[in-house]
Amino acid sequence: MDSLKKHDSSNSGRQDTSSDTTEEENPDLCPGFKDVDAFVKYGLGAVLSATKASAGLPQAGDEYDFYRSFPGFQEFCQSQGDKLLHCMSQIMQHHGCRAHLKDHSTVTGLEERFDLVVDSNDVILERVGILLDEADGVNRSQQPVMPAGFQPPKIVVSSWNRKGSSSGSRSETFKLLHAKNITRPQLKFKEKVDNSNTPFIPKIFIKPNAIKSLPSYFSNKQIRKERPEDLDVPAALADFIHQQRTQEHVEDMFAHPYQFEVDHLTIPENLLSKPEPQMYRPMAETKCSFIHNLEDLVALNGKLCKLSEFAVDLEHHSYRSFLGITCLMQISTRDEDFIIDTLELRSEMYILNEAFTDPAIVKVFHGADSDIEWLQRDFGVYVVNLFDTHQASRALNLARHSLDHLLKHFCNVDSDKRYQLADWRIRPLPDEMVQYARSDTHYLLYIYDRMRLQLLDFNHGQPGLLQSVWNKSKDISLKKYLKPIFTEDSYLELQRKQKKSFNTQQLTAFRLLFAWRDKLARQEDESTGYVMPTHMMIKISEELPKEPQGIIACCNPVPPLVRQQINELHLLIQEAREILMCGPIIDFFVAESGNTVDDSTIPLLCWIVDMFFFFLSFFFFFSSCISKSTIQKKERNSHFTATPIPTQPGSQNTKTTNKNKYTHIDEREYRVGKQNLQYFEAGIERQCMTN
């Protein structure tokens, strides 16, 4: 309160002497505070204090029950709870939301109040996001058609938004993630994208530089095109179906086509001896060629076949595609850089196999684990004689193993990572993105020379350490691309990774949502993260919303396909809610036994739990019947054997009242036992129908 008074007392003076035009026009924008920064600091302190106070409350359970037994604690909780509800109602009313938290005639039950708060938070957070975008200089009503690398200058509204916006300083924004209004490149591919739930079959049909010939199965591409039943089916799926239909036995159907060549590769002596590092040319003085058509690609392949080494890197996009798309390939020689539009030349990229599989040519990559798989998946291109600078960095025990660190360590070059998460589907590519792509390979051959020299010096001139890097690089080049295969137990692996503990209803919802997401992602050729991010799927599984609006409230922002398929999602959640919930008992069983329980075991455990309660209820029901019979028998015996007692006013009524009391209690136990028996019989029948 003292701080507020200080602000109030100094507010008028500040307003009188302020020269800021905005404050003169809006004197009540932040009453009592100098600027937005002061208000944010004060608000943050209040939020931290409230969070700390809430964390100090006794936890639910025995500790809370103990404190709850004191009348003073009850009164305190009641008064503070009323204050909080009043504040929340005022905030909700201010934002135009339904605000009846304290009205018991309108809102009944904690769950309805929680749903009301969730809906209000959704509205408030949406407005907060809009205001933050406006403060950040983003106008949602005027989105650029193609947000390439150019970022408009931001409007600075306070110091927390400034971020080094002084003149001459380079922008440090990393906002560019996914460009909008881009035609999906998959629509232009000559071969359909194969998102089927079948194993990946290599695309290769011609094998240059072969020591072991390619099996005839892979060389029948022309025959495959002539099969009329396969015209509307993805090529890999058509091959798999045709092989199953004709019962052809192909041992090497899923094998690495160049495994024999890589296994028998011998590194020549000149690559195991000390090299003379060849300095790179400045990027501004180096020619850069763009490859957009088949003629230029064939010419590039001819140039590469005459070299002894070249550097390679790929740019990939995975957000708007189920399997992912290789959007760009960069190749650098000692004298020239090449940028290949792999979206345009996707079906012709196999031509580069002649250079990429030549054992006399060294292909230098950095972190080639994913690149090798992408080359196989999209182009049917393989690599023989690979040198991975990432493996060399690990062998040298450098401080870091990223390409950024190698550029700084060996070339004193600071890489610009503003476009690391850029959407590489953009066409035409802005100059900034082209420069970023070139920098990934332009210096790599010089780094390759320096690292070979250091590997030999590190091992006192012996080639053992350098040879180990070649061997690890060979192992990477033998990696095979594997498609994500959906199985009935796939969701369990994701659940274990997330370390979430679900009851039977929540686990069923998670399983159904996982299957729905995978199916829709394959159909629409979208990533599972675009269809429904994992954290949203977990949130929905935990909350099990009763209404479609509750599903929307669990997603912020709401994915387009979730809003489109909201009715189907609602039916899935309803199906999960109808499952009998026996999660806590199953968790106890797992904790006591030390075993893991998969989805196939849960119905059996639920049946065991149901049978246990059935027999327990039957025992109580049978006991009630015996108790009633015993009491009635005793009543009859006492009637014939009792000694006459002098009657007094009210004595007979007392005896009758006591008898009726015992009979009433016994009949109530009888009815409860019978109801429990009927309940558990219905539960077992419902569980059997579900299973």
C-alpha cells in the first residue's frame, strides 16, 4: 500500500512534466506508474508473491484435513476464497465473459466452475496475444503474402520491446518459422508421396559404380509404370503390393543397395597422410550457380565426377509434410558453390548417384545422420566414401560439435542463424537465405583439411584416429531410411517418453487420439505436430472434456484440423469416458508387482477388479440375509419364552418401537446389498461388451 501511495503522490507531478505525446493523449493509460516497464515490474512482483503464497498452502490429503479441523482455518479459507472468486468474477466481467462463479443457482459444482474459468482464460489469453502482437509491431490484419527473409522494422513501445534496435545494429529476430500462402510443393511432384503404413522400399532403379549388381526387382521401373493397376498408387506401395500378389521372393528387397560397395571400400593412403590445407576463397569472390532444370543438373554431375572431393548439405522441411521434404541441396567445390532446387528436380535427382557413389570422390558432410536418410527417401541417392566432420569433431574432443563452432574455430566466421528455422519451401529464395545456405558448405572443405591434419597430429602422426573417423562415417553412410509404422502399441512408446501416468479412461483417450492423429496426418500429408501437438493430446486425455468446446479450450492456439474434426474428436472422448475407470487400483498393482502393464493387460485387470467387488458385494448381501433371518428367529423365540412383565403405560409401544428399529436397519442393509449386487453385475456386463 505504501508503494501504491508513493506512485499516487508522484503521479500528478510526472504527468505535468511529461513531454511524451502518448502520455499527454492518454494520461490514464497506466495511472500511478511512470511507464509500462514500471507497471510490468510491479505486476510481476505481485504475481510472484501470489504464486509463492499459493505454494505455501497445505497440500490436499492428511495435512489439509488436519488444518481443516480448526475453525479458524475454515473461516480463513472461506473468506479468502470469497475474495478470490470476487476478483475473478470482476476480471471475467471486465472482459465480457460469463461471471457467475459465486452464484450457486447458476453454476453448480466445481467442475462447471472450472469449465467456466477455462473458457474465460481462453478468451483473455487470446486478447493478450493480440495485444502482444500489436506491441511487437505485428498487425494481424495485414499479413504479408510471402514472408521471406525480410522483417519489417518493429514498433518500439517500451524498453522491453527494444531488443537492440539502435541504428546500424543487425536484427536479431528469429520469428520466421513457417511462411503462409505457399502452394504445397507435394502437388507438383511427378510421383505421389507414399504415406502408407508399409515398409520403405528403396527408390533406386539404376546403380552406377556397382561392384555387386542391383537385383532385377529394382531395375523394373519401366515395367512398374506399365502396370495399369498401379497408376494411382504410390510407387513404393505398388511395388510392395505387386510383390505380395505375385509371391516374388526378393532377399534384398529392404537391404541397402550399396552395402557391398561400402563394406569393401578401402581408404587410399593419400587420405590417411598429412594434407596441405587449401584456403577457401571469399564468398563474395566465389561463383554461385543455381540449378533449376535437368540440363543444368546433368552438367553439374559431369563437373562433380571430375573432382576428388566436394561438400554437401541439405535443407529440410517437416512441419507441413508427414514424412518431410528435402527442399534444397547445397554443393561446394574448391572454386564454386551450387544451389539445387530439389523441389523442382525431385524426380531427376537420382542422376547425382554417379558422383555420390564414386569411391574415388570424398563427400564431406557435417552431421550426415539425417541427410543420408533424406537422400534415400526423396531421391534414391546413396553415398559411398563419406567423411563426417561431426564425427571428426567428437574424435578431437572439441568443446562443441556444431557447425557454428567449427566455423568459428577454424575460419573465424560467425554464422547467421536467423534463418535456421526458415520455411525452405519459399520460392524464389531471398538473398539472405541463399547466403545462409551457401555458408553451410562453402567453408566445409577447408575445415575437412584442417581436421584431418589435427587428427594426425593428435595421434602423433599415426593414422589410427583418422581411420576411426572414416570407419564411423562408413557406418553412417550405411544407415537405411525407415518409415514410421503405426501399430496398436505405438502410443505406449510416446506415453513412456512423456512419463505420464493415466487411468484407464485417460489411456483409452490417449490411444484413440494417437490413432486419429496418425491416420489424419497420413491422409492430409501433414506432420502429426501440425494435426495436433503432443502436449495438446496429453491435455485433452487428462481433462476428458464433456463438450466440444472443452476440447477447443485445451488447445491454444487451435490447430485447423482439430477445429475441422471437432465432432469426431468429441465422439472419441465420449467413447473413452464410457470405459470403467480402475486406474488407481491398476497403478497399485503395478507398483506392488514391479511389472509394466500394457494396453492388452488392462481389460483383464479391470475384470479382476470387477469380480473382486462383485464377490465382496455378494458377501455383504448374503450376510444381510442371514442377519435378518437370525434376528427374526430370536424375536420369535423371545415371544414364546419371555416371562410376563407388568405392563405400564408406554411399555408395549417401546417394545414395538425397538423391534421396528431393528427391522428397519436390517431391511436397509438388505436393500443396499441388493443395489450393490445389481450395480456390479451391470458393470461386469458393460466391461465384457467393451472388451
